[in-house]
Amino acid sequence: LAELKSTASEDLAKLQDMQRELAQVGELRALCEEASTAAREAGETASAAARDAGEGTEARLAALEAQLKSGLEGLDARIAADGVAVKKLEDAVRGVQSGSNLRNLVEALAQKMDAEMGPLKRQLDDITAQLNDFLSKGASAT
């Protein structure tokens, strides 16, 4: 039981660590989405400026737009990777939570054992009392 309680405590600590990591991943995801939105807006602004500018400027803006698109693709990849990490963390959290169900089962088993051992203990106490009576009667008979 002590070992199971220790394991349950360790699992709880792991769960808390995973929850903190999950919160951090959520924050990173929000930051990536904000950066992605800002990059898209900058790309749209760059496109509008390219239309208004001369031919030489259009080439520079096209290069900048290509860089922005490349950056967006990188951000999208990071968001996808964060999504995979979040999924793994959620699965791990579910696993640890199912471990807490194991703790409840162990506690229920301990209560059941106590309930079953109570009558046996009373019977053993009765037999011990009878043996003591027998021995005390036998000692007084001699």
C-alpha cells in the first residue's frame, strides 16, 4: 500500500508537470498564431505596396513576400508540431488520471480486506480466550 501511495504521489507530480507543460504549449500556440496573423498582414501590406511602387520595388517586395510565405510555412509547421506535442501530453495526462483510478481500487481493496479480516480476528481472539481459560483451569486442577 505504501508503495502504491508513493507511486500515486509520483504520478500526481508528473500530472502537474504535464499540465504546466500543456499550458506552456498553449501559450506558444497562441504566440505562433499571433505571429502568423501579423506575418500575413505584413504580406498583404507588402503586396499592396508592390502594386503601388515601381517595377524595381516590385521585385524587392516579391522577394520579401516570398520570405514571408516561407516564414509562414515554418510557423505552420511549428503549430502542427505543437499540436502533436499537445496530443501526446493529453494522452499522458489521461494515462496518469487512469492511474488515480488504480489508487481508488487499491483503497477499496484495503477496505474490503479490513472488513474480511475483522471476523477472522474476532474468531482468533475467541479461540485465544478459550485456550487461556483451558490453560488456567488446567493449571488450577493440578
